[in-house]
Amino acid sequence: MNSDLEIKNLLLKIYEGQVRIEKRLDRLEEKVVEIEEKVEGLEEKVVGLEEKVVGLEEKVVGLEEKVEGLEEKVVRLEEKVVGLEEKMNNMQKEIIDIKERLGRLENIVTVMKQEHGDKLDALFDAFKMQNEKLFLFEERLEKDERKIERNENQIYNLSLEIKSS
């Protein structure tokens, strides 16, 4: 009998253990269902993220193409800047050359002004003297014309007297 009781006790313990295991299995199944639901939510989010990543990848490709285009433009601009710098350097050299030539011309003009100024002064003095002489000659001419006119009048009067006598 003892052995029956022991068997019953054992069976009861086995049953109780089985109930506890089933309860734990139920709880585990519930957790698995929760985890599966969470995994499904995560899978949906992952799909959404994958779609966003694909969109971002497309945008990155577009941006890379734009960057390549910009890089080409930058290279062309850099080449233009180099060309402009060369032109500017040439222009600066030309400006220096022009300034040097202008300085030489200024010196020449200064010498010419002085030389020609002296010559012009002499010419103006000569012109003034000629003008003064011309004025004197005009005065003399006027005096002589008046004398001639008087003489003509006297001759005319004398010729009238001679004709009348």
C-alpha cells in the first residue's frame, strides 16, 4: 500500500509539475505571441526603413551626379581663374611698361615745353615787335596818305587856277 500511495504521490507531483509546466508554456506562448507581434511591427518598420534607404540611396546618387557636375564646373572655373590671373599679370606688366613710357614721355614733354616755351617766347617777342613796327608803318602810311590827299587837292586847285587864267 505504501507503494500505491507513493505512486499516487508521485503521480500527483508529476501532475502538479505538468500543470506548472503547462502554465509556464502558456505564458511562454503568450510571450512568443507578443514577441511575434513586436517582430511583425519591427518587420514593417524595417520595410519602411528599407524603402526610405532606397529613396535616400537614389537621392545620394542624384547628389553624387550633381557634385560631379559641380566638380567639373569648379575645374573649369579654376582654369578660367588661372587664365584670368595670367591676363591680369600680363596687364600689370603692360601697365608698368606704359607707366615707364609715360614717365619718359613726360620728361620729353617737359624738355620740349621748356625748349619750345623759350622759342615761343622769342617768337611772341618778335611778333610783338613786328606788330609794333606794322603799327608805326600804318601811322606813317596814314600820314603820307593825308599828305598825298592834300597835295592832290592843291594840284587840283592849281590846275583849276591855271585853266581859268
